[in-house]
Amino acid sequence: MAKQNVGDLEHIRQNLESWLAVRLDKGSDFRLGELNFPEASGESSVTLLFDANWSGGTQRFVLRMVPKESEVFESHNLKLQYDVMRIAGQHGIPVPGLVAYEADAGLLGSDFYVMNFTAGLIPPDNPPMAFGSWVSELSADERATMWNNGLEVLASIHRLPVDDFRLPGMPESATDEPAAAHELVKYERLLQLGVRDSADPMIFKAWDYIRNSAPANGARRLCWGDSRPGNIIYQDLHPVAVLDWELASVGDPLSDIAWYFWIDHANSVGLGAEKMTGIPDYNQAYQRWSELTDLPIDDIAWYELFVMWRFAVIMEKKMMAMMKTDANFADFPNHASALIAPLLDKCH
């Protein structure tokens, strides 16, 4: 995980120490240790890990705040992230223990929230889990158990009462629009902000199809947004915390189930690796998800195309940000865009 620009870390640590001492009511000997970025995961909102010590106790926490300059998205609604996790936790979804949200951006440079640290294993992003990680070292049966346990948690999110999550700022399409309309507006805006001169023309060809063929109907449920194994903390192959809700919305959960599978495909097969054994056939898994949620999968081909196109746009924005420090990224291949064409053919 590359470090992000958040300003003076020591200034943040001191202000956070004073703020958290009051929230936890731990007394004058309450101290925070060094703030550290995670090593293997997390790339959008800022994540910082730290230990707190006081007489009679030690505990680890996680801070989430807004970067000074985002690589991809123009805004970050931390209050919405916090509230979605709070309500999901009340419904039994495994989320980190929440400490508090702070709206005053003057303290740390942005609004922020603090969570309890959850111990466990996270499938890494850098490098992806298929390239020599604790996940690739599992047996096929163990990996199938891990994968399916994550799938069951994903289905449980999609069974939640959607009205509980119609919060201020929650993205949702109008009732007379396709369920994915708000997502199309969001990613069209990113596309309009520009891509690299070397970007694959297939991105634009697919966009013409996607925006004109969005399914008119579809379920409306809470969508996690960044629904992938790399955003789950596991203990003994069971999810104990679902992370990173910054892309949460109300929409068709087919976008979540398609992202859950295709982000892994892009970051394994799309990068030249073999698909790891134990990961189920996608069509069988879609059917299993449908059985768990009692929701249809008729439009899954469109959502597979949409999420891979979405990933390609995100990768373009990330590589444009990286070009600011390394011009070689101007011609770096976008492995996500290479997977768009067969998915587009599948839709026709």
C-alpha cells in the first residue's frame, strides 16, 4: 500500500490522541503510537493503523479519513460509510467495531471516523492474492470454503431491509430509471474527466452499449459496492469483518455479485495467472447466490460487462494519477480493458 498525502502525520497523531482520549474516557496517561499505512490493501479513502496505550490497557484502532487528493473519486462520504456499517452491524453483518465519527474537518484535515482493529487475514491487493499469498497457498477445498463463506455474507447483505439504508447522501436511481442509472452517471463523469491517450478504444465502444442497454427492471437492495474478498477480514476462513463501504448504494445487487467474481478474474487470469482451484464456476455461484437471496440473475451478463468496464475506467484514473510521478504509466497496459470485448460479445 503506497502512502497517501494526508499532511503532517505527527500533527494528526497529537490531535487524534486528544480527541480519542475524550471519546474513550481513559484519563491523562492515554497515548497513541505511530500512525502507519496498511501494507497490502486499501487504496482510496485513507486508512491508518495505530496503537493506544493507557494505564491498564492497550488496544489497536483504525482511522479512516479523506485524502488531500484522490486518485479516482472526486468525493468521499465518510459519514455515509460509517452509518452504513453501523446499521449493517445491527442487522448481524460482520463489520469492525465502530468507535465514533467526527464531522469537524479542522481537527485532522478532513472529517474522519475510528474503528476497532479486527485481527485476521485479508486477501492482499498488492500483489493480488493469486500471486503468492496465504490465499494461493490454501488447498483447493480450503479456498472453496473461504470463497463460499464470503459469498454467503454477500448474500446476507442483499437480504437486508433496503429502507433502513435510504440514508442522506445514499446514491440511488429514481424509481422511473434503471436501478444502475446513478452508477452510470457517476462513471460517465469519470470518463468525461479524461483517460490516457493510450487508453483502449474498447472502453468507449463498450460505454456506448452500456449506457443504452441498462436493464429497465431489477431488484433494489443495499449494494456494498466494492464487494470482493480483498475487503473481507477472515479468521479460520470465515469472514469476521466486511470493510470499505465507500461505494455503497441502493441498486441492483447483481453489480455486487458480478464484481465479487470478476475483480478476481481480472487480477488473476487477466494478469496471466491461472484461475485458482477451489474458486467455483461463476454460473454455479450465481445460481447459489440466487437461491440464498431469492433474487433473479437474468441480467447478469450486462452487469458482468458493466463492472469490468467500471474497473477499466478506475484503472485509467489510477494510472493517470501515477503518471504524475512516473511517465512510464502513460503506456502501461490496462488489464481490465482487455477483458471487456468477450463480455460485450456475450451481451449481444
